[in-house]
Amino acid sequence: MPKAKISLVLDTSILISALKSRDEAKSPAWLILNCLKSDLLQNHVSDDILDEMKFTLTLIALKYESKLGHSIHKRAHDIFKIIKTHSKKVTPKVDFSKEKTIKEKLKDEDDLKFLEILYTVKAKFLITRNTKHFGNFVIERDKKTGKARLKQHYFYVLTDSQFKKYLQTNYPKETEKCRKRRKRKS
């Protein structure tokens, strides 16, 4: 186990991936959720982030209900419960809505709340499938994932698949426990 939990901010796109996943055992998003439950990871949220996550999961569950039945609602509820139970709620100490350069880089003001929490807690990772916007903070030219910078804070923008590889490489035993936990629950 690492000395401290791995500090991160999960974007809503990761929860959408978990919700739409056909095979939880192979889903990087579900591995991350299970690592949250096993205390390897420390996700950070705000009230605004929780509101967005709950709204989005509910909306997508309604959209897919005709194809997948009512089980999609239970899955959406379970995902949100994991986030709410295993995340640390934080009040942002910064307001990037007045920061023109940050807003221009991000292109979607609705995503400022994720950067505000990331910056407030100095999280090491932002895990997202939305690299189109968050990838604009990556330092390496023409890359949408990797080492990123927000003001004087350095962090990594990674997809769920990339983060899964990071965990497997750096924390193989802990990641295996997360994977086994998922199998037992299924």
C-alpha cells in the first residue's frame, strides 16, 4: 500500500464509462471505482461535482432504460453511491471563472469545477475521457494526456485506461486486490 492514498479527481466521463460498460471485469473505470472502495485512491469532489455526476448518471440511465431495462438505474445509483461514500468533499479555495486564460484553454466552463478542486487539494491526477478540453493543460506539445500544469501546480491528465496501466505498474499487488474485489462483487 502506498504511504498515502493516491490523490485524484475523477471527471464525470469516467462514471459514464462505468455505467455503459458491458463487462465490469474488463472496465478500467470499474477498476478505479473498486480501488476507491479499497482505499488505494482518494477522490475529491465538491457539491457542484456531485450534482453534475448525479444528474448525468440519472439522465443516461433514462436514455438507456429501453435497451437495458431498470437494471441501468440500479447501476447508476450504485456508481453514485461509491463516489459519494468514498470521496472527500472539498470546498474550492479558488474561482477560475474569472481567469480568462484558464477558461480559454478549457473551452467548457462547466468543467472549471474539476480544475478548482484539483488545484485546491493539489491532486496528482485528473482522470478523464474528456481529453479534448482537459488535455489543453498538458505540457508536451500535441499531446492530450500526460504531465500537465495549472498555474504552479503540476499534475497528470490520464484516461481511465492509462491510469489503470499506471496502477498495475506502480501498485501491482494493490491493483490485483481491487480487481479481485470486483470479481467477488459480481
